[in-house]
Amino acid sequence: MEIFRAGQTVVRRDVHCSGRVWSEHALRVVADTSQALVAACPPGAETRWPALYVKARDDGDRSVRMEVFDAMASGTWELAASVWQETELLMWKPPAAWFSINAFYTGGGLRNWYVNFERPAIRTGDGFDTFDLTVDLIVDHDLTRWQWKDEDEYAHVRRLGIVTDTEHRAVDAAREEVLAMLAERCGPFTDLAAWSAWRWNPAWPAPRLPQPAAGTGSAAPACG
């Protein structure tokens, strides 16, 4: 397995089952162990997203997001350059898990946790490939409350066939795994004080993506 050094820039790519890149996000490695890849970014880190998604975010029009998934299903999207906004991000991504656990920070400290359900990581020479499976879990900073997010979008991508029955079963199992981690205070939830105290290293510039954007990722599961 490719081992990344602390401080190294890596790229998280969401790769559609067709092999086309759906998004790219530049991160900087905090630690890379057998347990998880821990990586981070501040506001200004370079990203590439589908142009429709960037427009929906910039316009504050969530309804357009459904069109984004329609474009994904039809294979008609173009990537647009953008940047990570508003929060510092600290990501914990176990190698075989169908999720990543992300902590979002603002000037006031740890704002909340955000569990992103996604395909297991496939290491590449400059980062890793995965694919966002839409549904998310938002957890209060102190782990006292949590709520599911984007269930409507998840239902839509299920109808479109973007998330297969096999992936759906994996997501259901991953949901139970994460809820158990919360209940048992496992993984990054073990040391809440240390994660709450983390801040982006100001000596590190915001990570940048390689140029030009990759047209495909590593081998991806077949569609359908």
C-alpha cells in the first residue's frame, strides 16, 4: 500500500463507475497509519466539482442538486475549478470502510462532525479514489446529538441506479457501524479532547490540485 508522509499533498477523487472523475479535492496528510489516513485542508484548498454543483452552491439553490445527479446518471457533466469554503476540515478515512469521518472547524473551534458514506478507498500514486454515496450523518461537536442528511438525494440516486443494491446494503451496514462507534466512542470519537483541540497548521499553505485535471481515476466498479 502506498504510504503518504505527513505534510504531503494528496488528492481525494470521487470516481464514477464509468471511470470518469466526478470531483477532486486537494488535502494535506496529517498521518497515515494502518488504522486510517488522516488528512486536512483549510478554506482555499483547491477542488474541482461538477459545474452544476458549483452553481447550486454559489446560488444557494439546493433544488439544482437533483439536476446534478441526473447529469451523473446520463454521463453529461463537466468539472469546474472551485475551492473549499468556510471551514477547516480534518478527515479520518479507514482503508476498507464505506465511510469517512470528518471534523469541521471554524474560528470557534470544532463546529460539528460529518460522516460521509462512500466507497472504500483505492490508493493511487497521488491520493485515493472513492465515490460519495450521497447520504450523510451530522453529529454535534460534543457527540450528544446526531441527524441524517440528504436522505431525499439518496432516494433519488437509488431510483437512478447510481447506488446499486449491493452498495445500498453496504451503506446500511456502514450506518450501523458508525452508530456503534458513536455509542462506544471508537475511532476518532475516542479522544474528543484531542480532536477538539486540533487546528490547521498555519505553516502549511492550502493544498493545490495537480494540473491538468485527471480525466479518469483508477479501476471503478461497473455501473448497474
